[in-house]
Amino acid sequence: MERFDTAIIGAGPFGLSIAAHLSRILGIIMFGEPMRTWRTLMPPDMVLRSEWDNTNLSAPGGAGTLEAALATTDVQQKLDLAGCDAKSAPLQAFADIIKADVALWAKVVKEAGITAD
């Protein structure tokens, strides 16, 4: 029988982040299908509505960062094919952009009298 140092119950975002870190130094076993709840049980249009700092999960060595993803050949090829020039920015700069966009578009929607069906 194989023995493990740590059992991780749940394979959602936090469980996956913990597993990524601990698996470098301990023998782990994880119970759960990765992201099953989000893929199968959430309404199709549901989005995360957490604060930025609570949404930012980590991975060992920065492997889970946007910068790491943008540096991969696979992602670069897909972006090039789509005609995209993606850039990363510090989290606070991105949050500031989103906040400004929400304020701008909320005004446009209100002035145009647009409503949700």
C-alpha cells in the first residue's frame, strides 16, 4: 500500500494550488476531479465575483502566472493566429483599468436607456 504525507480533499482552485506547492516537497494524494464543480454544476453564465486578492492563486516558481503562460510557444501561436498582441500588467493596474471601464460603460448604458432582458 502506498503511503502519502498529505491528503488534499477537493480539486478546485485552492486544492490545485495547494497540491502544486506541496507536491514539490511531500508525497500527496488528491481527491476530486479537477474543477468539476465549475465545469458541470455552475450556471453557464456564472463568473467569479471575488476580490482581486482572493482570486490570485499561486503556483510554484511563478508557473501559474500570466507572464508564464504568455511565454509558452503554444499560447503565442494561438494569440498570433487570432491576431492578438497580449500583454500582462501588474494586478493593481489591471484592476484600475477595469474600474475605469465599468464607470465609463455604466454611464453609456444609463444614458442610452439600455436594459437587460
